[in-house]
Amino acid sequence: MPNIKNLTSLNMSNIPPVKEYVSLKPYTSFGIEATARYFAAFSGEDELKQLLSNPVCSEVPALIMGGGSNILFTQDYQGLVLHNNIRGLEILEENEQSVVIRVGAGENWDELVGYCVRQGWAGLENLSYIPGQVGASPIQNIGAYGAEVKDTIKMVHTLNRHSLMPLTYSNADCEFDYRQSIFKKQLRGKRVITHVVFLLSKKPRYNLNYGTLNVTVRQKGAVNLTNIRQAVIDIRRQKLPEPDETGSAGSFFKNPVVDQNKYRKLVSNHPDLPSYKLNKKHYKIPAGWLIDQLGWKGYREGDAGVHPNQALVLVNYGNATGRQIYELATRIRKAVRDHFGIDLDYEVNIL
Ligand code: EPU
């Protein structure tokens, strides 16, 4: 570890200031108290390069953070947190059918969705009201209400954290899968996403197959982008915690995939088991249902709890610690394993 003088002496130069002992509470959607030993924000590739190329910075571990909507700190972070604040939206191509836009990774996700809907650009509307920043969307291939962001991503621009060279990934290069991408696997922690390029349609094909979405949209009147966005927001508000009021990271667990044998066993014991057939041999089971069956929905211990309307979401009612949330998650995982023989994977990154 370099001494304090070393790192903060960077503040003398023209690179973004490195602050010390910065509370991360405002930077994560869980709203949990944790301190970054060092913290700096960057608003462009040059600032990021300057920060990463400084030998002093490379002496401590660095964590790139966007909106902090998928992260749980269980202790203080002893390295340098780099907050991605790259903004801007640029139209790269446009014709009667479609538009290609390049968006800074530090833009707010839902503001982007709202903007696209107002422009009449289709593709992101089902992903309304998801907390976080644009740069996080390809990392875990965010998805909701029958849509996944991979279906609109054309390219992802990144910076190699070590060589500082720019590297662009096509949609295929990103190896997208359910809540998964190359940036979460082989390239975990190795690339900084600077911009995301989206291909959106001006001739929308609406996607209303998920659950009650169709009904909720039609209750609003015409089927159009604005009403789809509003319907998704309404459904999310009913089921999920209000991001500005209750701390959470959305789904804490991923929905598990089981093989046919396991699926048959589960259905014979639980004929009402909801599931989604992925292919001939595999089924996706809602983790929220499994957790709910075991009576955890609405459970609360101090300020750590399970959301009363969606058992997949762990919440911080105010002053829960990361440890408390993590311990609750561990107990839930064990209960699901003991009862159903299923190992739940965390969707949230636990640090
Ligand atoms: N269910 C229960 N009890 C619960 C929760 C769900 O019985 O407490 C049942 C529901 O009745 C339904 C099924 O489980 O039959 C699926 O529930 P839901 O439609 O709410 O979706 P989910 O699979 O639990 C996923 C995403 C959410 C996304 C919704 C809607 C994951 C891990 N989660 O949840 O994503 O909003 O679908 O598309 O895939 C997120 O990733 O942060 C997130 C909120």
C-alpha cells in the first residue's frame, strides 16, 4: 500500500482529484455504509487513462464503479474506487428504419430509456426504471419483462485497464447470456466500459408477451412506447422497492436453471411450480418463488430484509450493514439448498 501522501499528491497535477476515506453510501443503490480508502471520478477516457497510468494508482487495487446498483460491500474498500462519469449521447447513423446511438457509460440508465421513448426509438422501453448506469447494462446483460439489453447492443467500447488501449467489442464478442457477458467472466475487472452503442428501431415491434404487461399497457390506451414504458414502471413499482426510498440491488439471486430430471422431481412435489422452458433439457425456475415458498417473503431482521412483494430482492430498510445482508442471503441460500436441492447463484457482486 502506498502511503497517503503518495496517492493524494496526485491532486497536485491536472488529473481528477483522488479523495480519501469517501463514503460509498450515495454511490450504491443498497445505501449501505462502506468507505473507499481512495476515490476518484472520471468523465472521459483521458482522465481515466491519467488515473490508471499513474504508477501510484497502480499500487492499490482499483474498482470501477458505475451506478452501484449491483454491488454489495460487506466491508470497507481498501483500494481506489473509480467512479465512471462519462456522459453524452451521440447519433452515429440514422435512417427511416433505425438509429444507432453511442452513449457514455456514466449516463443514468433510466434517463436514457426515457429519452429514447420520447424520440420514438424502440428497443429499451421494457427495460424502464432499472436503476444504474448505461455502462453496467452490457456487463450483466440487464433484462426485464421479456427483453434483454443484448438485443439492442451493437458494440461496446472499452479501455484495457492494463495496456490502456481502447478495445471495441461487437455484440457477438460480448458472449451475452442470461445476466451474463464476457465482461463478467474472462474479462471480469479487466476492461473499463466507456461507451455503449445501441441499435434502436423507428419501426417498433412491441414485446408484450411477459406476464401482465399486455393487460397493463392496454389499460392505458394505445399500445405505444410511452404506454409500455409507463406500464413497466407501474408493474415495477408494485413489485419492487422504490429505488429512492428503500435500498436494494434489485434481484439478489439469479433464477436457477435445472435439468429435466430435476424439473420433473420438483413438479411432482410442487405441481404449481412456475417455470420457463429454455430448451428440450433445461428449465428456468424463479428463485423468488422458491424463496417465497419457504416463507422468507417480508422477513425482516433489524434493517435487513426480504422485500414483501418480491422474495428475490433483499432490502436495506435504513442502516443494515453489508454483512447483515450477506448473512441473510447465506441463510436463504442454505434454506433453498436444503429444501429444494438447488444452489442459487448471486446476481449481485459481493465485495
Ligand atoms: N414469484 C413468487 N414469489 C415471489 C416472487 C416471484 O411466487 O416473491 C413468482 C411469480 O409469481 C412468478 C415468477 O415467480 O410466477 C416470476 O416472478 P417475476 O415475474 O416477478 O420475475 P422474476 O423471475 O422473479 C425476473 C428478473 C427481474 C425482472 C423480472 C421481470 C431475474 C433474476 N430477475 O424476476 O429482474 O424485473 O423478471 O422481468 O431474472 C433484476 O434483475 O434486478 C430484476 C429485478
